[in-house]
Amino acid sequence: MHPNLLPTPEVADALASGRPVVALESTVISHGMPYPRNLETARALEAEVRAAGAIPATIAVMDGRIRIGLDDEALERLAAGGHAVRKLSRRDLPIAIATGALGATTVAATMIGARLAGIAVFATGGIGGVHRGAETSFDISADLDELARTSVCVVCAGAKSILDLPKTLEVLETRGVPVLGFGTDEFPAFYSRRSGLPVDHRCDNATAVADILRAKWRLGLDGGVLLANPIPPADELDADAMETAVAQALADAEANGIKGKDITPHLLAALERITGGRSLTANIALIRNNARVAAGVAAALAAA
């Protein structure tokens, strides 16, 4: 195990014995939801993974180490810290480790921690991507480059709907990242099941996903695979209403000069306010669904 990693005994034992493990990010705890809803959701995600037959490994940076799996005290520390907790992507990891900062991992940083620990499957809500207006702002999430270089399967409900989905898929294609649809031919739009944009291949079960992961990595094709898993039908929000809400949230961010790594947390909070909390409820439902699917994929990989 890498010297900068600190797995829990449960995670270390599962990895050593070849049992399925699912990585979970921690930014959703510190920056994605209000307290105590964030703590409740973090616990629920771990419970979903366990119920589906895998071991959860929530990843964060604490006291100079990348923690692979968190106990309840550590989850509480992240949840209660809120925005005082540093939001960590690839560029931030060495600084946080060297300074002993408390940091929550984004998709990119969670992928790095998972790969170092030997965890092949990671569940999140939605990946970052190409922001609207990127042709002038050049605001493109580091998640996309991480998917191109780090060999982890990321299970998500598509890219966050605040983003430019067609451009995000174009970048993933250029970077050579396979985009699979879990039971769908279309790339989901986070709160909505459909975007009108095709995925590269449809998989209807976890075994089919695991077969593609093995084929990719056995060929020596480094880099991740994106498994797009639509929000459950009962939890889907109206696409037109959400597009209106996103436009309002983006206008609010521009008026307040919100940019860079602060933009996504600001927009998610604005959407929660605009939708009267419905966006947060949908967000929790979709990430719990992703945790269940990720556990199935991890189990299928472990069964080989």
C-alpha cells in the first residue's frame, strides 16, 4: 500500500482478500449538501454499497494522508466542516498532504486515491465537465483529464446538468474515454433520464460492464470508463423546468462573480433554493442508485 494512504482495517482486508470494494467521494459531503443532510446521505451511500454486497471506501484527505474508508467520526468531521473543508482535485492533493489540511476529494482526486489503493469502481452523483461558455472562459473540469489517465470505472448519472453536455461528450471522445449507458442508449442529464445524446455502448447488466473493463485494461489501454446510470424514473425531474432553473442559477452566479472551483457548489445550492429542495432530493436518489449499481459492477469484477 502507498505510504500516503491510510485504509481502514475493513477496506484493507477486503482488498487483500479480493472482495468487491466501491470508492465514494467526499466533496458531496462537504460541498454538495447542507448539514446534517450531507452526513445522513454519506451514511446512506455506505449502507447501499453494503446492502449490494460490497465494502464502501469513502475517500478524503486528513492529517497528511489519503484516507481510504472513513469511520463515523471522520464522516462527521467532514460534514460539519462544510465549506471550511478544502475541495481537492489533482492539483490540490500534494498541497493538502504536505500541509496536513482537511480536504474533501472531487471526482478526479477520488479516482487518484482509488487507483493508488487498487479500487477499480467508484460511485458519484455526476462528473464535472465542460462548463457553459467554456469557449470564452476555458472552464473545463479536471475530471475529464482524470478519466483519460486513471484506470477507474466511474458510475454516475451523467455530467451535472449545469454543464454543456454535448461539449463534455466531445472531450471524452477526444480523450478516448468509453461512455457506457447502464440500461440506456442515451447519456442521462443528471436530474433527467434523457438528453438526446447517444452513449458509446449500452450495457444491461453488471457482468457486461465488467467484461468491457477487463478488455480495456488487459489491452494496456490506461484510463477510466464512464458508466452513465440514469436517475430512477420515480425521482426524475422535468427537463424543461430544470433547464429554466439552471439558467436562473447561472445568471445568479454571473451577477455575483462566482467562478472556478466555487461555481459548482454555488449552482447546486442555487438550484436547491429555486426548486424548493426538489433538486437535492433528486440528487440524493440518483447517487444512492449509482452506489447500488457500482457495487454490482465491483462484485462482477471480483468474480472473475
